[in-house]
Amino acid sequence: MPDAFVYDALRTPFGRYGGALSGIRPDDLAAHVVRRLVDRAPGLAASDGAAIDEVILGNANGAGEDNRNVARMAALLAGLPVTVPGTTVNRLCGSSLDAVITGSRQIEVADAEIVLAGGVESMSRAPWVLPKPDRAFPSGDQALASTTLGWRLVNPRMPAEWTVSLGEATEQLRQAHGITRQRQDDFAARSHRAAHRAWEEGVYADLVDPVPGTDLDRDESIRPGTTVEALSALRPSFRPAAPEPEGGTVTAGNASPLSDGAAAVLLGSAGAEETIGAAPTARIAGRGASAGAPQSFGAAPIEAADRALRRAGIEWSDVGAVELNEAFAAQALVCLDAWGIEPGIVNRFGGAIALGHPLGASGARLIGTLAHTLRVTRQRWGVAALCIGVGQGLALVLENVDVTGDL
């Protein structure tokens, strides 16, 4: 089977909830990264992307302006030929990583030569929804449900322990694994320091493209002056303040924020290099998905990454870079402890606690940053992984072709 390669990756800056990108529709956010990624590939730009076999985008909410297949809408809005098809996938926080996985499989089975994969989310613009009544002309009131994050319109057949909030589920997870508030706040402060330093040093200059009509040129949630002392003063968000382990430890400071943004990855076969007009940077070497109890979602990346490594034929000792989505500091620490890896190779340039977590875009962000990290650090193997609501995890292994020289 042919291999699938990462050729390029690009994302918007990630905006805060209600912030600089809240006035931009999600289909326009997605169209921006699709268009710019095509423009950066000389061969594709010459034909407005006509050689792209498929556009696959992830989207977690899909209840508002991102409904009706946002991938197809973004491709049309980006000016791609109407002959380029598009499909949207939903695996919640893992949606855009799932899009990359789906695209890579199409290339490996020779159904496609070039796939543009990624995702988008505007959590600011996620609408309230009102369920249809069970019968006509109900006399009572109906409540609107926010589609921004978490469970909504829950099926009453679901066990109550499955449908706790993401924050309470994280509290249960950190309590079971002995993750302290101190470790969570240390981890969160490091994320902000690393992200700020990366922007100051120009790491993201070629990975992020500002959205026209906005003045946001870097990720909006980064707080350069964040300290462990400041984080330790924040009140818990999901449990009452009380001594650990029963008291709350998850706060707004050691969890990822609600965010807006889009990200995309250009995938292709080895033979697509001439058509794209650029050389690939990384080979997709292994993939893994896992699932468990919905309330244990934070630990699901552990097995997903282990499976991806086995399929790539390598071990954790071979890995030189890891991009792990920081949904919550506590769940990220549970994963790192289980893998037994050196923390310094994880999220070198900041993570979601600082950068933001627009649900449908985060997986593609991980892939773009991981490919870049492997290139600048001259490491051969890297892992991208994230946890997913309702108890799932997803992971992907990249191999740096600049190190191996093999296509």
C-alpha cells in the first residue's frame, strides 16, 4: 500500500470565546485555511486546487452556521472548483484528527492522491437549540439548550454516571490517579510560558495565518504573566473548595478555554509531490483509537497512543516529540504518567490550556505543530493524541522524512 504524507499545515490564530473571531462565521474560518493552504502549494494554486480529491473537515457542534456539511461549504467559499467534493466528520474533540486519519486512509488505499483535511469550530457562535415537542400544541414551557460544550438533550436511558460534566469527570479521574492541584497549576503555567515564548521566537510564523477582517495575529488566550501563585488562587469550577482529594481542583486556569478557530493539513501520496509543487515533511506511520466509560474520557488517549505506536512498529523510547491536547491539566498528567515519558518532549511550544481548544480544529493543530517540531528538533518519531468526550481517545504517529530521507 502507498504511504500518506503531510505536505503542509496551517491554522488561524485561536480566539477567545466572545473574542476577536466571534464575529466570523465558522464556514468562513474554514474557507480561509482551505484557501491559504492551496495558495501555499504552487502546483495546486495554479489550478485553484482542482487536483484535490477530497476536502474532509471535522466539526463537533454542527448545529448553527456550520451545519449542512461545513467541509463542502468551506471548499465552495474558498473558491475551489465545484468538482472538488467535501465531507464533514464528527468525533467531538477528535474531529479534525479523525479527518486527517480518514484522508490518510483514502490515500493509502489509492482512492485519492491529494486530500485537504482539518476542522473548524466557533464555540462563540454555537447556537441555542430547542427540541421539537413530542406532540402538537404543548401547553408548557420549553428550555433552550446551549450547544457550546458538553451534554445536551440527554437521552434519559443514559446512566447518570456517564453524563456528568466534563469537569466533574476530570475531578473523578484526577482523584483516582492522585493528581494534585499543585501539579495541575504547574502544568498550566508551563503551557502559557511555552506558548508565549514560541510566539516571541517566531515558531508559529509559518503555521498560523490571520483571518482577514480581524486584528488577531496570535492566539488570544495566552497569558504571558501567568504564575503558579496566581493560578492557585482561583476557585474550583466543578466541586466546592475543600481539602484534597475530595475538594475541587479543576479551575478555569488549569483547563482549556472555549475557543474559535480553524486548522487544515495538506495530505498526499509520494507521487503527489509534483502536482502539489512541494516536498512532504512527515509520513503518517500509525493510527489508534480507543474507548472506555464516558466519564473516563481523559485517560482514553493512553491506549489510543499505545495502539498507534504498535502499528507504527516503534516504542515510546523511540519518540522524540509529543503533541497532547490539554483539555484539562489533570487528564494530560494522567496520560503522561501512564506513558512514562520525559515531560520536556511534550507540547514544547505550548498546549491547549494556553493556545485554546476550538473542538473541531484541535486535532489538525496538533498535526501541524508536531510535523514542525520534528523538523526543527531533527527527531524522527512523534505522537499526536487527544481525549474525546463520551469516553474516546485518538492518536497518530508521524515519521520525519527529513531525517529518514525516505518516501
